[in-house]
Amino acid sequence: MTLRNFIKHDGDTDIYDDVYDGIGICFCGALRLKREGEKRYADILDLDVEPVSPYEAILHIDDPDEELVKHRYRMARDFFWSAAGYCDDADWHKWFYEDGMTYHANR
């Protein structure tokens, strides 16, 4: 499954950063991207996601190019934080459709 397909999952999903132990976001409900969001996050939407349980998954950011891995990691982190609302309100509405989703972030 790709990240593009994973975010269509309509359920509660906890997102954790096992590299820096810094993300603690729960996203609840399916997430739809607008055209601008598709453009912004194009580098990560086709990354593989491995479901571990109904509520957990692993996003694989593997590549021999270390700089590309760092870029994709930053984009994935930005994606989930932005989806949770930790971005400018105008940007959020430019990137995501509002379909009654709720997000909770724990720091």
C-alpha cells in the first residue's frame, strides 16, 4: 500500500516518529488532498506503507541516496504535522479537503 492509499483509511491512526521520537499525532478519518497538496507532497505519496495492525503502520523511506531519504523524511514529517493543523490555516485549506476529520497532536 502507498501513503496515497493509506491516508484514505477511515479510522483512527497514531503516527509516531521512531527516528527522533518526536511525533505523537492521531489522525481520525480519511484524508483527501487537493491538487496543491498533491503537488506539495508528490515526493512522498507513493512511498510504501506496511500495515502492522489495524491502528499502526510503517512508512518506508528507503533509498541509497541519503539526501533523498532526509528530504522525504522531512516531507513526511511536514505532511503529518500539517494534516494535524500545525501549519498556516490558509495553507491547510489550500492542501487538504475538510471532510469532518478531526486531528489530535500530543507533544
